[in-house]
Amino acid sequence: MADLSDPKINEAYLDVRADKTDTNWLLLDYESERSDKLQLTQTGTGGLAELREVLDDSKASYAYARVTYSNDKESKREKFILVVWIGPNCKVMRRAKISVQTADVKGTLRVFSIEVAARERDDLNEDPIITRLRKAGGASYDGV
């Protein structure tokens, strides 16, 4: 079971969700290699491009991000995604725990439109994620 008791996690979650802040992502990492306690590692305002840069290839991490896109000139949408990052050099035991502990994370980072399983940084390219968000939202203006 993942430990998400650090109050900074919920504060950052609410900050990402708030309309009045520029914070649009947060990153959670395990306290240590053997610990199941998650801690807030970082937050940012640079979107998925910035988030991709801070991911560690040797870790398993969770990220929560606000993605903003428009369907036409008149509308702007904001949706939230949960990212489950398993770096290419992540240890086997940590990988094995992720599927079970992701459920605990979902209990804390509750509101999101899609879950993105990321194994390499390209999995966090914005265009395919926006396509998935449009499909999940039921409104596609691109004929996609």
C-alpha cells in the first residue's frame, strides 16, 4: 500500500486544480528505494514539456497535470491527466508494486479524464494526449 499521508501532496493537488494559479503539474516520487511513502518532489507551470524534463529514468513516479487545449477559436478546455511513469531503468521490485499502488494514488489524485502510462518521455507528447482527451470528452471537432 502506498503512503500518501504527506499534506503537501493534497495542497499541490488542489493548487494544480485551482483556476487562479499557474501551477499545472505536480510530481510524486517514493521517499527512498525501499519505501512505499510518496512525497511531493516538484510542481511546475511549464506544462507537459517541463514535466517530461524532470522525470528520472531510474524511478517510478506519479504526476498529475492540467492540460489546456482549444477546439476552435471560441473555446478553451482544461482537463486533468494522471501520469504513471516507470522509467526504463526502474528496479524490478518497484515496477512490480506500481500496479497495486496506482490504486492508492488514484484515491488521492481523484479527478482526471485519462490515465497515461509513460515508459519513455515521448509518451508525454502533448498532441496524442490532447487527441485522447478529445475522445474521452465525447466532442471531436477534428473528425478524429
